[in-house]
Amino acid sequence: MHRMRAMTETLPIDETKTAQLPHGDTKRTFLLDLNRFQEHLARLAESVGSKAELGRRLNVTGQFIDLLIAGKRKPGKKVLSAIGARKRVMIEIDVEAE
């Protein structure tokens, strides 16, 4: 099976870079929220030619890729590992200014 390269840096509409974790010389890790992941997946599909082709490379259907991009499904271990990603949980807390 052809493996996808690990996720690379993506930029949102306002061109602000995604905050990254400390990294070594050869790897860079980015945290993406689900919306940014969907954008990244859409770019991957565009870069390989279609959602169907991306699905073929990831051993899922093009329809499933479409549902992931639309936010109607969430990525599982199979898709995440195929693109070199891992699921992480983040909790955001609002704190009143003192």
C-alpha cells in the first residue's frame, strides 16, 4: 500500500502558522483542531487529484473522505495512522482577568 507522507504545515485563511510543539531536527509536530484537520484533509485530496484517489490510498472510500471533510464523520485510527497523525484531546478553559 502506498503510504501518505506525514502531515505537513498548513496555514489557515489568515496565514497564521499553527502553533507547534518543541521538535528535534528532523520532525515537526502540529496540533490541529478538527476544523483545521478537515481543511488539511481537503488539501491532501486536492494534491492527489480527488477524494476518491485519497480514499484509495488510505484504504477507505472517497465517500468516507467526503464525510470526514464535511464533518459528518470523525477520523479513526486507520485514517489517522495512514497519514501519520494521532488523536489528542485538548480542554480549553476561560479564566477571568484579575
